[in-house]
Amino acid sequence: MRTEIVLEALNELKNDTANINDNYSLTDWKNKATNLMIRIYGKESALQNQIDELRYQPAFSRGGENNIRHRRQQAVALIESQIKEIERFGLPEIKAKEEGKSFHINITQNQQQNQETKISLGFLIDSIQEELKGSELKEIQTIIDDEQIEPETKKNKIVETLKKFGGDVATNIIANILTNPALYS
């Protein structure tokens, strides 16, 4: 991932804070921010936890004024600090393995004449992350990580969960995968 693209995405996210006006828009912003942070820092980053802590409090629980202005300011400060950090230190290295689980899949395919081809399918994860919100991604990951579920049952649960997210989600993931140039290189 190139630094310029990440900084551009962070600046867009910072600009999106202007649209935080209520609980719904704060949740929407947090989902976008979480997806971007997972892409930049990997799953379960400290920054993702800070984003999760931005919580809306309605006016009646705060003596007549909600906390949305304060949450908007926190969101801006959070993103500005990340922009400065990346400008100073560059992009962080994302660990390829988390708790012994690989984020990239390598397939070895034996072809005629004993030729061997390796295909890196790390872009699969990227395609999925582009289409799912942070909470949806966590839900799918929970199913994948559950070692008590048999593979066929796990597959069915994932299919049902993707259907629950909406008909276009699975279609968009497949389209992203099939149109990714990395699949054909």
C-alpha cells in the first residue's frame, strides 16, 4: 500500500467528520474508519479500539445537550494524529500472521509437465474488506475462527451471514476478486 493513497484516504475520512451530526452518522463514520484502520494497521489495532470508544450520548442523558460536537472533534483529532504519524514515520508493517493465522493464502497448482504455479490470494482479504463494514467483518471472522464448526457448516453459516448483509455484498466481493489484476498475473 502506498503512503500517498493512505494519506489521501485518511484526509477524506477527516473531511467526512463534518457529516457527523447524530448517532447514525457517527456510526457510519466509525464503520468507514474501522475498515480503513484494518486495512492500514491490521485487525484489532489500538486505533480501531479508540474509534470504537467514540460513543453517542443523547441530550437527555447529558442535561439537555448531546455529545456529537465533542465526538466530531475527537474524530478529527484522532485522524489528524494518524496523518502526522504516517507523514513522520511512514506506513506501519502489518504482521502477516495473527495468532498463528495467515492472512494470505497460497495455492500450489500442479499442471501438466509437472510445472508448479503459486498464486498469492492476499487480494481476497482486500476484496472482502472493501465490501464489509467493520462489524460485518468481525462477524465473518468469528465464524472463520470457530474451530468447533465443521467446514461444511462453516461454509453455510458464512453464506447465510453474507445474505443477511444484503444481496449485493457477496456479488460485489466476487466481482472485486474476478476483476483484480493480481488474479491473472
